[in-house]
Amino acid sequence: MGWLDRIAMEDYKVDDKLTIEAGTAVYINSTGMHYDPKYFPDPYKFDPDRFLPENKDKIVPYSYLPFGEGPRFCIGKRFAFMTVYFGIASILLNYKLRPCPNMPRPSDIKIDYRGILYLPGETLNVEFIPRK
């Protein structure tokens, strides 16, 4: 999801000019934070190394929220990670992957902004070549 929503349970004073009153819906634009150079240098570059243990201190707390955070984070987070790990391992053990001709580069993929989930707005194809 591109955002998180919560309802304030009690008045919360952000600073002298802003207090969020109890019962107010608060929306957090997590996708916007994930692509903000203030939090992630060169945010449109695919750089999984930014999440390595030695780079953990470089990530501003609560700026990366793919599953939310705190007492109401997604209960499926661990299951999702394990499913992805096993799925990727199975694919890479059995296939070589090659991009199909005329497919867009990752930085050029159009995003579907009409849906609730963050998904590509165009068909993307990859060729699976069985390993021998």
C-alpha cells in the first residue's frame, strides 16, 4: 500500500502550532517517503545494498515503512518475507532470468496510480531459461 492510516487515540501535540486531536484520521504517505532524497539518496536507483546491516544506521527511523511500524505493523510481515525468500530461491535455483526484448528499463516503468496497491501500469515480461 502506498500509505498508512491511523486514528489518533488522544490529543497529540506535534509542536506549538500543531496538535492532532483525538479521533482525527492521520495518513502517512509511505511511498512518498521511500522516494524522497531527504531519506534515501538517489531514491530511483535500485540499490538493495542500502539495507545491508552495515548501512542500517544511515536509514532515518520510521522513514522506510513497507509493513508499517510499531504496535500495529502488518502481522503478515514475517510470512511475506519467508514466502519471498523461498520463492526467489526456488526460481534462481531452477532458472536463469533474462529480460525480454523491448521491455522498459526499471527506471522507465509506468506506475498504475488508479489502484490501491503500488503496481506497474504496463505488462512486464521476463524470460525463464531452465537450468540444466
